[in-house]
Amino acid sequence: MKRLFLTSSVSFVAKDIPRWLDKPANKYKLVFITTASEVEEGDLWWQRDDRKALVDAGFKVFDYTLTGKKEKEVEEVMKKADIIFVEGGNTFYLLEKIKECGFDKVAREEVLVKGKPYIGCSAGSWVAGPNIELSKRPDKDFREATLKSYDALRLVDLVIMPHWGSKYSKDLYLKHRLKISYQEKYKIILLNNYQYVRVVDEMYQIMEVEHL
């Protein structure tokens, strides 16, 4: 059975995810893939919040980066984890490193064939879909040019556009992303920080977590 939880900010919704799992959260080893944040500048407070929320929800969390890894090593680490979590940050950098180490093939095997749960946060939710081209920003990232393709993990046929409604993303969406996403090519979900998409096989449902 395919199971994914695609979030904008997992720190807001982590507490709700364990109710959909087969065992208590403390029975799961969760690999926290930090790769997308490696080129982010400033205080990574949001990453600390995401990690804390997952720990507070009960998961046994350990950090891992895909950068500089070989496919065999990635495969062994993913086998040892019970849940794959991919953190937010720079979506293009993340996809670049995913393809360099073969994580795309490993993730598809673990999630689609073996049924291992996948949790995505922001960039981690973007890359779960078929393509990341709608994540482009007006200030072009140089990694866009180095990628041979924007094709992503293809774990779902949905394009998750995170942080809808956030004051920090308002200009990005209203002045840029809504223009380039006005098309019928993809199934698009605009997701705010208090929502996540729960996927079970071919069924998907937008879940809302109560605002505190």
C-alpha cells in the first residue's frame, strides 16, 4: 500500500500524522533528509521546528543527507528507516542531489513497491510529484540550468504548491507562480501551512489541523 503525507510545514501538522499509521509513532525510525537546506542562508529555525515537531509526535528521528552519497549507501540507509521524511529548502538543489545519488530509484522502490510511508515538507512535497517546474522563482536559481530535467520522484501525480496564504509567500504566488501554473498540464493543490495531503494508493485527501 502506498502511503504519503505531503505537507507545507510539518511543524504545524506532525502531531496529526501518527493516527494514520499502523503502530504508535515511537515504534518508527524516521530518516530526516536535510539535503534541501544545505544551501539555505541564515538561521534554519524552521528546520529545528520541523525536527522538534516530529520528535514531539513520538518518532525516533535521525538526520541524513543525500549529498555526496552513492546509490548503494542511500539504499542501505533507507532500508533501515521505517519512514522517509524529506525536509524543505531549495527544491532545485534537492532534485539535483536526488538524481546524483539515485535516491529517485531508491524512493520509488521503498515507497511504491514496499509501501514505506513518505512524509514531504515543502521542497520534499514538491519533489514527490511528477515535476518541479512550477516551483520556479523570479530570481532564477543557477541549479535550474544545471538540471537536465525537472522530472521528480513521481510518487504521486499531484503537484503540491506549499505555503499558500503565508505572508512570506504572498508576492511569490500572486506575482509569479499563479501565472506560470495557470494550465491544465498538472493536478495542482495549493496547500497552506495547517494542511497536509494524505495519500493512500490512488486516493488523496486534504487534511486540516486545528490552528492553535
